[in-house]
Amino acid sequence: MELYAPIFVLAAIGAAFVVVSMVVGSIAGPKRYNRAKLQAYECGIEPTPQPAGGGRFTIKYYLTAMLFIVFDIEIIFLYPWAVHFDELGVFGLIAMVLFLVNVSIAYAYEWRRGGLEWE
């Protein structure tokens, strides 16, 4: 348990910083609210009303999110594999080739659906 002590201390310092910042900001900050400050701000443009269901996203949004997840997971697995490549031997090589084939299938799906084309 003592190995985790620095992590717990860092988490406690981070949480304390958040709490202190929020308290000091609420105490020291100005409290002059008016109608303009309470409205939503969208880059100087009047906010557009949204449908009751929250609106629909295009498929492009989901393809971009899927592409991010595919490459994120690829890096999460490739980095430790590259660090311990010598220790894993042939089994590690075969496992990584199978993983890269699987990732390549997801990448090909993204490419075919137009997820890599930016308008």
C-alpha cells in the first residue's frame, strides 16, 4: 500500500486545489448578474433553438468518434508491446499481428464509409 502513497497524495493535492479554487472564486468573484450574462454564449451568434429530442447528429460525427477510439486503442496496446518486444517472443508477435489485422478491419470500414474524407 505504501507504493500508492505518492499517487494518493497527488490526488489529494489536486482535489484540494479544485475545492480551494472554487471556494475562493465564489467568494472573491463579482456577483453582478444580468440577463445578458445568464444567456448561453455561442461565439457571438444568437443561440439556435434545439428540437425536443436534442437534435440528430450526422453519421460523420460517429465515424470521427470511432476513428479516434480505434487509433487510441491501437496506441494503448502498441506502446507496451514495443517496450517489451524482446520478452514476449513469437507469441507476442503473433498476438500483435492478429491485433493489427483486427484494427485494420476497423480502419478499412472507416475508410469505406468516408470517415477519412474531410469537407
